[in-house]
Amino acid sequence: MGFTTQEEYLEFKQRITDFLWKEVEPLVPEMEEKDHIPRTVLFPRFREMGLFRLIIPEEYGGLGLTTVQYLPLLAEMSKVSGAIRALIHVHLTTARAVMLFGREEQKKAHLPKFATGESSLAFGLTEANAGTGLDIKTTAVKQGDRFVLNGEKHLITNADFTDLFMIACYTGPRELGGKGMSALLVENGAPGFTIEPMPHLLGCKGLGHGILTFKDCSVPVQNILGREGQGLEIFLGELEASRVFVAASSMGTAERALMESIEYAKKRVTFGKPIAQRESVRMLLADMATDIYGLRLMLEDVARKIDEGKPCALEASMCKTHGLETVCRVTDKAMQVLGGRSYLQSWPIERLLRDARLNVLEEGTPSIQRLVTARALLSGDLPWEFPW
């Protein structure tokens, strides 16, 4: 999978990096001001650059990047725009669910279209009046060759443009728990399905989120992803990898904040000398770099395990936790380095700090990550062996 040589991959990575900084980064101020991603401008270029197909297998028209190859690209997107990173992240993470759990006819029907950007799939799990797990309220009752879907989802990323939604719902008795849940592929425009936008979000300006409402929405039985009763496995399985993807996004934002802080500390002069010569500023920079280095090593380890097909739910949760705490600490310290300028929207630190807060909430809050980690540890599951 991926490129045949490291040199080919590095050339591709450089092309993506150049594109992001030369063509996307200049558009970010307007995206922030208008709270809108210029899709008519960027989507054709995303297709040309291959962003919609990075991890989709080559047999379905994708590039087939490994996780090790994919994470640095996500990080680079995060440096430029949290909104663009999240858009691509959701598109590819939900496509990955079809790759891993879809029936062959579903893979052939959807993955080539995902790869070209002709179609996109969004992740529909979170509900306003429930959590993001077994207590969801959305149900789908089978009637002949169709399901009748009722319920509501909110904070659904990419709802402003995607044409397909992967909806978590109960198709069996609630008493069955996870075995009663399924994942339904629901088309935008299906009878009984409406979308309401959720504007005015804190960060990642331009990234669309929506409220999905299903009132006796008719969905063909064959639109079940995988098989009936596999829903919890699908959503939890994707959350495992997605948490790692979010951690890589945290690393990118943190690296940009450190880069901006270093450059500013060298140039900003007070009392006759650059603030980079002041011990307090040097301590901030050192702490920022130490956090980022630890996160980078964690990502390298868990990415390798994902590519090797090893279970790594524990590592994914720890990586996500360290990622979100790293990016929050680093952006907070960057504000201290830049002082008052970090509060100005004309400086990138202000945006990076806001964008980073989405990483705290994506794919489970810090408390959820710690619960997953502690449960695994208490059951005897360790991500390393003693003695070293």
C-alpha cells in the first residue's frame, strides 16, 4: 500500500505541503471572516491533489496511504486550517468505515466516488439529548424491504455539503445493547430527512455542522453498512483510528504554534534585546517542544500498530488524551510568548487556539478517554511489556 519508495512518498508530501501553504493558507483570513469554505475554488484542487482519496485503497481509486504516511499530512493541514483538516478528516474516516465494514457491493458502489470527491460520507452518532454510545435514542423499525428511521443527530460535521450519512440507530431491542445497534447509510434528500445548519461555532470557521432530523424517514434495508446489529462495532472501531487522527491534528496545530512562537521570540525586542534571551520565554518554548516530542513518539507507535492490524484501543485513547492536552498547553503558552498580539485576529495564534478546542471534543471528551484507558489497565491490558 502507499508509495513504492520513501522518496516517492516524500515528493508527494512536499507537493501537498506546498499546495496547503501556497493556495489554502492565503484563503484562511477570508474563511474566518465569512465563516465559509470556498468549496467551488478548493474542491477541484483537492481532487487534483488527491486529498479526497489519501487512504482509500488503490483498487477503489484511492492512493492507499498507510497510517504512518497519512498522519503527517493531517498534521500539515492542521497547521494551515483546522476547518480544512476536519473536513478531510471526516470524509476519509467515514470512508474508512466502508473500507473495513462494508459489503463488497457497498465498497464498489461508494469508495470510487469518495475517492474522486463526487460523493462524501458523514458520521452521525452524537445526539443532543443522549451521549454518543448505547444511550442514543434514534431507532429504525423494519417494515418489509425498508427501515423507518426516527431520531435526531447534532454537531454532524460536513452536513452542509455531504450527500450520504452513516447513522447510528437501534434496529433491534434496546435490551440487546450494542447488538441491537446498526449503521444505516442515509441519502441526503431522503423522504422524512431534514438538515438544519449549526452556525456560530468557536473555531474551525467555515466548517459546516448540522442537526439531522429523521421523521418516518424511509431507508432501504440494503443500506445497512455491513450487517444488522454490527453498528456499535463499526462506530467504536472507527473511533479507535479516528482518535489517533485527531491526535495527529493536535500535533500539527501545536507545531504551528511553536513555530510562530520561536519566530516571534527572535524578533520581538524589549528593553534592548529579543525576548528569546529571557529565561521565562525559553522555559515556555522548551515545555512546548517537550510536549510535542512526546506526542510525536506516541503517534509513531500507534500508527505502526494500526498498519500492522494490531488492536490498540488503549493506545488510541492515551494518544488522543495526550494530543488534546498537548495542543491546549502549547497554544496557551504561545499566547504567553506573543503577549497581546496573540489576542489579535490578524495573528495566527488566536485562530490556532480556537481551532485546537475542537480536538478536545472530537471522538470523545478527556474524561471518556481516561475511562477507556483505566478500564483497559485494570483488566490487565498494557501497551508495553516489563521489563523493557
